[in-house]
Amino acid sequence: MSAETRQSPARTRVLETATRLFYGEGVHTVGIDRIIAEAGVAKATFYHHFPSKDDLVRAYIVEQSTMQRGLAESLREGSPRQRLEAIFAFMCDFGAGLTFRGCPFVNTAAEYPDPEHPVRKAIEAHRRWNRDLYRDLLTAAGHPDPARTADVLMLIRDGLVVGFDLDDPATVKAAVEEALLRVLGP
């Protein structure tokens, strides 16, 4: 059984603690000793589940991706276009929240510049899934250019996760809604 599929209570506590700290403070600013202390596990237990910090960061990214995939799956009501709109509406609502600290994938990618690093590969896999989801929904909606439009939706997505962190949420939400209307049509 791999470290990713093992779900011991200690592993869960470490990953939950790391998720809170990585998202709130950044990956490289948070040390292993702090995660171990706040998770209440022994150093040997930590290293049993995560041989290195990079393994923990990769597990964090994989877990975030799994959560987002589950969320997208839960938004199944309506037409494919309505699903796309619901996905972006959810992102806007989440982005406008008080706990929003940007996108865990974008934030972590900024700390791992090597595109061949396993953490970046996990981010790349998530982004590929995200783009494919948009493309598949656009195809199902009968959009004339689903692949190119999925690329445009990824740019809107990337812009909104940065915009909600830096700009007025109401302005960003209005811009996202207008951009979707322009890209998807009336």
C-alpha cells in the first residue's frame, strides 16, 4: 500500500495540519518540525508516512485535487453550460470569502519552479484534469471550439484566483461573469 492510500489517524493529522499551514502561510515558510509538533506525531511517524517534505507537499496537492474533483462531481445538475457556470460561481463565492488565500496550486507552483519536480507534475495533472473538464462540458454543450475555449476558461480561472486575493471581490465577480458571457455566448 502506498503512502498516499494509507489513511492512518496520524497521517491524516499531519496532512490536515500541513494543509492548514501551507495554505495559510506558504509551503516553504512552514518547517517539518512545526508540522510534527502541531499534528502531535512523533518524527518517526511523520517520516514513515512522508519520507520528505516534498512527499508531504505532493500529498497536499493530490488531496486538494481530489477535493476539487469531488466538488466538480457534486455540481452535476443542469445542462453542461449550467455546470460550467456553477463551477465558476462556486469559485467566485469561495474567492470572496474571508479565508481565501489564493489557489493552492498556483501558490505552490510559485514555490516549485522546476516543471519536472514531482510537486509540479502533480499540479500539472490537476490542471490537465481541470482543462479536460471544461473541454468535456463545452463539447457536451455543443460549443464550436471546445479545446480553445477550455484554454480561455483556464485563463479566466487563473485570473480569478489571483484577483480575489488582490482586488475587490465584487469587481472580480462581475468581471468573471462578464468574461464567461463573452466566452460562452448568451
